[in-house]
Amino acid sequence: MKKTLLALICAIAAIACNAQVFVGGTLGVSTEKQTNSPRYTTFSFAPTIGYTISDAFAVGVELNEQFAKSGGSHVNTVDIGPYIRYSFYHSGAFSAFGEAEVYYSYTKVKDFDGVSGLGVLVRPGISYMVTDNWQLLAKMTFFSYSHYKGDNNATGFSINPANISLGVAYNF
């Protein structure tokens, strides 16, 4: 048991020595208008903190807050969860990556009780290193699944420019 614990501590220390901390976030705005219904507009803000483990892998935690409005209805959603990022293409300052996140969500609709649930999402993205420390990001939610208490499930596949979030990250 002591040898296993010591090996685990050594492995974590080795990873931490090579890891690079980053902080950042993204902003997103989307609007949708369907026939015979009011316009649906969503604003999102998602700060993040994480570790770059290697050139290909990073892990982190994201807090995503969304504010949506449709007619007189207001919806606020807060999601928090860990994610893993895999960078599969590098060319100079550019890279392409995919992220997978598992998150806890709480949604509150104006004048109704809030609901909570769990979800999973997959996001492809691109990044550009402006300097050794500053990075520009663009990512898009491609797949999402959420399950709220009760029988409220939602699954979505989407390739939609309205799902793009733009952001920055600072690497220490």
C-alpha cells in the first residue's frame, strides 16, 4: 500500500512539474428566430482554469453562465465541470483541438422553480498563440446531452455558427 501511494505521489509530481497553468475564458452570443415565435437570444460567459500536461493534452474546469431571453421569458443557467482537451494538429502558432466536458447544470426560469442535472458535451476548436503567454480561442459545441431531474432529457447535434464562442487564455 505504501509503495502504491508513493508511486502515485511521484507520478502526480512528475505531471505537475511539466504542467503549465492557464486561465482564460470565452464569450458567446447567439440569436435565433423561428417562424411564429419570438426571437431567442443567449449570452454566455465561461471562465476557465487548467493545466497543460503536454503538447497534446490539457485538463481544466469551466464555469459557464448563460443568460437567455425569449419574449418575456428569462432563463439563467450555470454549468460547472471538468474537461479534457486533446490538441491533434499543430502548425506554427495555430492548433486544432477537441474538448470533452462532463458538467453539473442548474437552470432557473423566471417565475418557476429551478432544475438541476448533468450533461456531457463535445467541442472542436482552434487556437492561435499570439505570444508565448497569450492565446486566442474559438470553439463550437458540436454534441451535447443533458439529463435533468425527472424525465427532461435533451440531446443535440449541431454544426451552427451561432454556437461559436470566442475567448482568450493566459499561460503562466
